Amino acid sequence: MVGGMGVLGVIWHGLRDSFLMAWEVWWALALGFAISAIVQAWVPRERIEGLMSGSGARSVGWATGLGAASSSCSYAAIAIEKSLFQKGASAASALAFQFASTNLVWELGLVLWVLIGWQFTAAEYVGGIVMVVLMTLLLRLFVSPRLERQAREHAIQADTGHQHHASGTQLDWRERLTSIEAWSDVAYNFRGDWEMLWKEITLGFLLAGFIAQLGNGFFESLFIRHAPAPLPTIENVIIGPVIAVLSFVCSVGNVPLAAVLWSGGISFAGVLAFLFADLIVIPILLIYRKYYGGRFTVRITALMFVTMVIAALIVDAIFSALGLIPTGPRPTRADIFSSIAVNYKLALNVMGVAIFAGLFWLTARRGAIDPVCGMKVDRATAVTSELAGQTFYFCADRCRDAFEADPEKYLADAAHGQRLNAAHAHH
């Protein structure tokens, strides 16, 4: 396909297909992130976090539940995981949280359903639970108690990330639905997730759009399709994570490329292994090393890879036995990349735009910029500091303390940024 068009043609078709795929799932992304933000803002976590210090089934179960109720962003997941691990959560509980927060969340399931079918959504959720169980059972084969203690000490010394402060106001569900303050908490979680994930999602769509230009012949050279069973499945569940690692894309951004791989001939199990592998992409491995040290990173990466491969094979076997693996024609490029028309999808996407705009407007209406880290914060719930009769707002005590230690530095940085913005606006 690539050979039949010039470079400009490839670029045009790649960008066009990327946009059309985004059009296909925009409403699901907006709705999924909104549901996730509501759960994050309105479901109390403090008591749950206090129950995660052990490594038994109870603490792992709580960790899984909290993960499923959190953001789908892989980067956010590992930051929260580190915080929980620092506070005493076991490695098993912390990893369970991470698996759940990237495999058992609303938005991932919705986008999977829209692009390649409900079977993949169900398999993703079942696989997330299977991975948690396998990881718990296999952990001590890879990580000794001594290495876990060393990793915790390393994590305590690592820098703590920024976290939004919830309002802390206790409201019942009816009061929440009519409270601007409660919806503001939702809006800041929504905005925070988008700000962490928009690059991943954009890259995912772009990769899917351009890789699709290679045609199915390219994928036939990657995936064994006609060898005796179970060789194709085993090869696919190994090559799937390798593609994920090399793509640098994680979380919801993986789903568009998963759709292209499914269209190109990878097996059901291969798609699942690819989706599961968003926690071992190279940028995230570098973060693990920063948080926990090199030895612990190598061990948990090996543990996660083995867990992902085995989980994909188990789920594939279960769904095969139940007759749930799609057996009809694979989706074509036209199916995956859709088209723009006046139909129900247009109405759903308008709804998605309204959700997105409304929640972002709420953060702009009530928001202020942290002068230290640049994060958007809610004036009503932010940490504050008074200086020369002016109030400054911060995402956390850490930023406020840094500001109070040297306010001239941050005020000068803010003034410099304003001058640059004014110069760009003038030109």
C-alpha cells in the first residue's frame, strides 16, 4: 500500500486515518474519563489505603478495587503505586493496584468495545483479575522480602509527585450532584487525567493511522498464522508485548494500535498480551528504576512480562472454551477508521465535546496556576500562601514551602513567562 503512493500521500492518509479513528472513539474517551473522574473525586480512599499494608488476599483485593476506581493513566498509576508502597503497602498490593488501574477501568473498556468488540472488553477485565492473582502467587519467585525492603527504602528517598487535594467536604450523593464544589473536584480529576494522557492518546492514534498504511502483508510477516496449534498463539503472546514495549505507547493510547494489529492478523491472545504490556514500555521502565532501583526494576519487569503472557494464554483458553473469541471476518480498515456522517455517532461526539468543554470550563472558572510547578489548581481547595497582600495557590505543601523559601525566584519565572506569552501574542 505504501509503495503505491508518494510520501505526501502516505502522510495525508496516515493523518486522515488517525483522525477518523479518533472520531470513532471520541465520545467513549470523554465519557470514560468523566466516569473515572467522578469515581476518583467522590469515592473516599483514605480508609482503603489504610487496609493495603499486608500481602494477603484482603489487602490485594482492596488494592485491586482502589486501582479499578482510579485513573487509567499508566504514569499516574505508577506514581500512586509508589506513594502507597512508601506508606507501607506490600509489593503485592502496590502491583495489584497498578494492574487494576490500567486494565479494569471504564474508559479502556469503552474504547475497546467501540473499536474491536465487547469480547475484548470482557477479556481485558477478566485478564486484569487473572494478572493480579498470578502476580500475587509468583511474586516471591522474583522478589525476596529483603529486596522488597530495599526497594521501599529507595522509594522513600525518591521525590514525591504532585497530587490534587480533594475538598474534603462530606456530602451525600444528591448533594454532590447539585454542588459546584463537588463537580469542581470531578473537573480537576478529569483535567489532570487528560493533561497526563493526551500525548499518549495522540501518539497512539498517529501510530495506528500510519502503521495501517503498511497493509496486512506487513503483519503476516510478524505473526505466525498457519503453523500447528498452539505455536501461533504462543508466538503472538510474546511478540505482542515486544511491539508494545517498542511503541512507547501505554494506557488507552494502546487501543488504536491493538485494533490495527487485530485487523492485521494477530491472535486474540496476542491482542490481550499487547494490551497488558502497557506497564513495561521503556519510559515507564526508566521511572521504575528511578523509584525502586535497578535490581527491583529488573525483577518486577520479568514478573510482569511472565504474568502478562500467562494471563493472555489463560484468558484465551477460557474464551475459546466458551466460544467467545470472534471467528468472523476481521475488521477492515474502513471498519476501524470509520467516516464522518450525520448519524448517532455525530450526536455522541457532540455530547463528548460538551462534557469535555464543560469540565474544562469549570477548572478555568475556579482555577489558579501553581507558580512553582505550573499545575492548575482549584482556589477553593488549594494550599495557599499570602505575600504582600496577594494570595498564591499551590497543589501541595511541598510547592508552597519551595515558594516561601525563595518567592522572588518563582515570581521572576512567572513574570518571564508572561513576557514570552505577550511577545508570541504580538507576533
